[in-house]
Amino acid sequence: MRRLVLESQSPRRKKLLDQIGIPFTVFPCDVDETIDEDVTPCKCVEILSTRKAEYAAREFSERLSTVVLAADTVVVLHGKILGKPKNRDEAFEMLSLLENKWHQVLTGITMIDVESGRRLVHVEKTKVKIRKLTADAIWNYIDSGEPLDKAGAYGIQGLGALLVEKLDGCYFNVVGLPLFSVSVMLSHMGIDSPLDRNQRQPEADAQKA
């Protein structure tokens, strides 16, 4: 049986992976997330997810039949990455920039088969439109405390759902882990979801028995 290791410090990614019924072990890493300024947001999430996966793969190098999964998610507006706000004022600034506009959420996903070294890399893209907001609405959201640990200063899975007017793409990607794409990648690594496991004998074999 293949073993899955999730490299993440995010409780949201853990909860999402729990949701699809695939057993896994959490192994958070503290890696350098410094990236050259001229790197595109798409390349940035690819580099960071790979950096995390490689670190975890080295830690599990003696454990065969292990697949490492790592991800990195960013919010992008007009080609610029919006990280986590450092304080309330910065959260207000970010949400003021996002309001009444479309932006992108990008998640880089890297999987590494520890035994063979085989790897898969994918970048998921989702477009999100934040509704028109008043200053009072923004401050009310900031007062909830939710924006301060979220990229782009909002969380779609919480009160921030009331900020989102439209969405084009995978909802779960905005939360932090695009589940469909992850399940497809896992199947290529030999780890099937509960829906794809072959649990029944073919009809011909059953008749012979």
C-alpha cells in the first residue's frame, strides 16, 4: 500500500484532504520561501511547492512506497502577488484593491514518488470576483479577525464567502487545495480515491466462483 505524506502547515489543506477519504500523514516543513522578484506568480507557486516537496522527500527517503504532496497558494491581482497582511491597515489596503475586481488564485502542486524520484507538477488557476464593498464592510470583515492569516486578506471558506460575487474555476483551489486535480495526480502516482478503488470482482470472475 502506498503511503501519502502531506507537506503543509495549513489546517485547511489537511481538512480538504480528509474530505476525500485518502489516508495521509502530515509533515510540515520550514523552507526558505525567498523568490526572485522577476519570477512570474505561476512560476513562483511551482518553485515553492517543489521546494517543499523536495525537502519532505529527503526526510522520507528511507521509506519506500511513499508519495509526498506539497502545495503553495497565492492571490494575484494585475500580475502582483498579494501575500498575508501584516496588520489591519494592510488588510484594508488589500481588500480595497480587490473590491469590485476579478483576480486570480494560483496553487502550485508538486508530488514526488520517494522511491523512484518521479514527480508531477501542476498549477491550478481560479478566477474570483470580489463584490463592491464599502469601507464599513471591509472594516467589519477585518474586525472578525479572519483576514489576518489569509493570502489576499480573505478566506472564501469562512465569512469571506460573503465577499465573493463570482467564481470561475475550482472553489477548493481558493481554499488551498484543488481536490479534483489532486485526485487525478494521486491516481497517476498509484493512490486511488475511494470512488476509484477496484473493490468488486468482475462479473465473470464472480460467476466462476
